[in-house]
Amino acid sequence: MSEDAAERQSRWRRMVHRLERDYRCLPPAEKARIAELSAPLVRLQQSLDRLFSKADGARICAACRGACCAKGHNHACLPNLLAYLQQQQAPPQPDFSQTCPWLGPQGCVHEAGRRPYNCISFLCDKLEERLAAADVAEFYRLDRALRTCYQAFVARYPGGGMTGLLLQSARLDGRSLLFFHSATTDDRAQEPV
Ligand code: SF4
Ligand code: SF4
């Protein structure tokens, strides 16, 4: 593994460790709020995946040898990792020596409901041309609704943005992905003292 990949692996491990700790510290009401925000997001992603299957995506993507994943990056966002933590599961281990750290021997290691937004919402031309116009329209309708679900995380958590989490944790410069640092006038979670 290159030095750069090893460094990212180590930063990722520290970031997940901190997120797991912060999640455990959240008050029950905030965990319930995360569950409320997550449920429709996961359902919409599963619906998008059904349309992907309808286009025979698994076969077409295997024949294409996962070309877009081979150009992928670390797109995982906060809601994707919280979907694991809510079920008391550890997120899969990334492999930063791969182009995308989540690309396993059988394709993406994340199930559809927990896949990054950029990935689940991508319909390449090869797949789009296999769907009826009504299904394509439905795909983009679901995509718009999904963006709204992600935006709810953006509005509520410092690390809720739609770019990859390594980038976001670097921007936050050591601050929590979940807790706000200084007093806010609303009910968002505050850093425990
Ligand atoms: S989504 Fe399209 S470009 Fe990506 S692997 Fe599948 S067929 Fe290939
Ligand atoms: S997260 Fe999964 S779907 Fe997205 S680029 Fe990586 S392997 Fe492909």
C-alpha cells in the first residue's frame, strides 16, 4: 500500500472510531431523530436499486467490469455510516489501495440502502437506454426525493455534507461530525462537556 493510501486508511480508522464514540454519546432522542431521517433515505435508495435491477444492472455492470467504480472515490457520507451504527454494526473496512476503497471482489461492499449518494443515483447511458421512459422519469423523481433526505442531514449535523467523509472531517479540523461545538439556538446536539 502506498504511503498516501496508508495515511488515508489511518485517517479513516480514526474518523470512524470518533464517530462511533460520538454516536454512543448521543441522547436517545437524537438517535431516534437519526433513525427517522434515515428510514426514508434507505427506502429511496432501495427503490433506486430496484430500477437498477430492472435495467439488468448487475449483468451489464459485470460485463462493463465496474468501469465507473474503478474511477470512483471515497464517496461515503455521514448517513451511510450512521446506517451501520444504528444497527450496532461496524462499517466495512475500506481498502484505500483500490481506486474506490469500497470496491470488493464481488463489486460494492455496501448494500444498496447504505451505498453513497453519488453511486446509488448514477444511471449511465447503457443502463438508462434499457429502461422505459416512465422508469427513467421515476428514477430521477426518486433521486430528487433522495437529495432532500441527504439535505436533512446537511442541515442537522456538522459532518452531514454530501462530499466524502475524509474530506469533511479534514474541513472540520478535529471537530465532531455529529455535535455542534458552540451553543446553537435550536435543538441540535451539543458537544458533551
Ligand atoms: S453503471 Fe454503467 S459505467 Fe458503471 S459499471 Fe455499470 S454499466 Fe459500467
Ligand atoms: S462506493 Fe461502491 S458503488 Fe460507489 S464507487 Fe465505490 S464500489 Fe462503486
